[in-house]
Amino acid sequence: MFTVEREMTTLLLDSDLIAEIKRVGHATGRHDLHAAFVRKLEEGLAGFPAAFSRHLAHGDSAAAVRVAHTLKGSCRQIGAHALGDLFCEIERSAKAGDYDAAKHMFESGADLIARSLDALKQA
């Protein structure tokens, strides 16, 4: 299970990856590229509980796992490592059929989510 102790050993953000995203954005004329990725991630995080629950209510456990998997990848691609690890654990629980644990991990990760989004916006 994802714990605070484990989170503390994982970098909150990968500053080198964020710098690379910004370099690519500037090189391609997309000076807002990093900010656009952060907004997209924020939207995904806000919609996660409803999407996860909706898929489970419709008996589509594979789609519920996919929602967690997608957020895990989005977090890691933008350099939010600790948040990516949280969604890795949520995905793992969902794959094991422990949907209550997955929901609980998301809820108990609210502080990590907020800190990660704040740090990404300030990066």
C-alpha cells in the first residue's frame, strides 16, 4: 500500500524532465506547453473519482484500471514522480479487484495531489 514513508523517498518532481518539457515548448513555439500539460493533468485528477466510480458502476473494471493507468503515465511524463507512484498503487489495487482500497488511496493522497499540482504550477 502507498504510504507517507514511501512518498518521502520518492522525488515530488523531476526538475530535469520539467526543464526539458519547457525547452521543447520553447523550441517549438509552444511556450505554454508545460502549463498545458499541468492543466490537462489537473483536469484528469479532478475527474478521476467520478470516472473510476462510473466505470465500476457499469461493471467495466478494465476501464476503471485504465483511468488509473492513464493518470499514472500522465504524472510520470510531466515529472510528478510521487504522484505517479500513488497512481501506480491505485492501479495495482484496481487490477487486484480491491476498488475500495484504490478509492481510499486516492482520497488519502489529497495532500500529495495538492502539493504536486502546486509544485508543478510553480515550476
